[in-house]
Amino acid sequence: MITPVIALENLSHAYGRAEAVHDFSLTVAPGRCYGLFGRNGAGKTTTMKCLLNLLRPRAGTVRLFGLDPAKHEVEVKRCLAYVPD
């Protein structure tokens, strides 16, 4: 089995009572390209920040290259580039 580059399972995050991401799952295989589209406030940036360990998910799991970015932050960030806005 090939390890996904991105694996989100039931990701959720809230800012106080305002839920930004609710039960979001996504798997991206190596060599694939995906885009996140949605209206303002849909949770795109929050999802990206959870992927990069800039925010901690309230629920669910995040894996990049098979690693948990909260536990293997340096190894994960060596493989990424993030340019916000």
C-alpha cells in the first residue's frame, strides 16, 4: 500500500463556538494535485493551518507523508513550502 501524502480523517476545529471545519476527510495520493475551493469562512485556511501544525485540531487525525505533524514537525516541514495569502 502506498502512503498518502495527505491523510485527514474526521478533522474538526472551532474558534470558540464557531465551527470552522467539521468532520472533514481527505486523502491525497503521491503525484496527485488537489485544490481547496469554497466561500469565505468555509474552513480552507483553518484546514491548511491544521495540516502545518499551526493550529491543533479539536478532533480527527492529520497525517502528512504518514507522519503526525504535531509529533514530527521538523521532518514534515522539511518536505513542504507554505506561502499564505
